[in-house]
Amino acid sequence: MKILVTGFDPFGNETINPSIETVKRLPGQIAGARIIKLQIPTVCHKSLHMIENAIEKYNPDVILSIGQAGGRCDISVERVGINIDDFQIPDNEGNQPVDEPVCPEGPDAYFVTVPVKAMVQRIREHGIPASVSNTAGTFVCNHVTYGICHLIAVKYPGKRSGFLHIPFLPQQVTDKKNMPSMSQEMMTEGVQAAIEAIVETPEEIRLEDGRLF
């Protein structure tokens, strides 16, 4: 099995992005699967173009993308991507679409195809906070979540995809009051555990982890 794992470059006012820093620290093989690492830009359409080029080059079985979610306190395993770009801030090339579809010809939403709850359970087994998330936002992370699902649906049937959001690193919150963070070591271990679950879990598990609001 080959798994393409992507992480973003820094965006906003940050000088570091924990997603690509975590990807860099992953071993080259996890649970017998070959790990292919790729940095993508925090730029809406360019990010998807780079991922599709990597799919063509490496023919991975799974595409797992990782993004920064400043303000979240755990590793969030995304369940769904929605067909909307509604950027609160510009991306790294100044694009700021408002209420535009990611793919005009696509459906309203896609569920990811990795075992979301199994991944959450495996991360927690390592003593690391994790949860199922039902929103990837409406910035580039959701653009990638939805966009990869659409690529798989129309061009690469049989492949699977998923998305993880991780918190700020401690050094990112020294000037942010009451802002949660997670160590680099813990995030790397958590992402590795999530990948192990992808490799070893052919079907989703049942786990009570819904939300009341």
C-alpha cells in the first residue's frame, strides 16, 4: 500500500505550519505502507493541482491531507467536505473566493472514505486527544478535503482519501492568550496512529462519538 500524506505551508501571520512539520517527521513506512510526503501551498486551486500531479506520479492507494486548525485542542478527523469556498482571509496568493463552489459540477458534499472513527479510536489509544469533526471549515483545508473526494469520484475510483486537522504548536501560542496547543512529538505520534488505523481497518467501526451541537 502507498499513502500520499500532504501538509500545508504557513499561512496567515504564522511562520510555521504544524501540518507540514508533522508530515516531515513521519517515517517512510507505517504498518507496512509506503509513506509519500508532499508539501502543498495554502492556495485554493494550486493545492489540488499539486495533489493530482502527485496522484498521477505515485499512484497512491490513499491520500491523507493534514492541516492546521488553530484554536482546536485535539487531533480532529474530518468526516465531510462541502462544495463551497468562502474564505475569511486571503490564501497565500491573495485569492479570497466568497460563496463559490469548489467544483461547479460536483455534489453538495462528500464523505471521506477512510475509517474516521477507527482513526479517532487508535489516536486515543496512544493517550492523545482526538475527535470526529463534521466541519473542515470553508478555507483551503475544506477545499482540499472536498476536491480530493471529487477527483477520486470522477477520475480515480478505488482510491481513498481523508483529512486531519491538528492544533497549533506551543511556540505558536506564546502571544495568544488561552489558546490550546499540542507538542510536535504528540502530533506526529497521533498522525502515525491514524495512518496505522487506515492500513489495518478495512471497514469503519461503530463508535459513539456524535455531537449534540
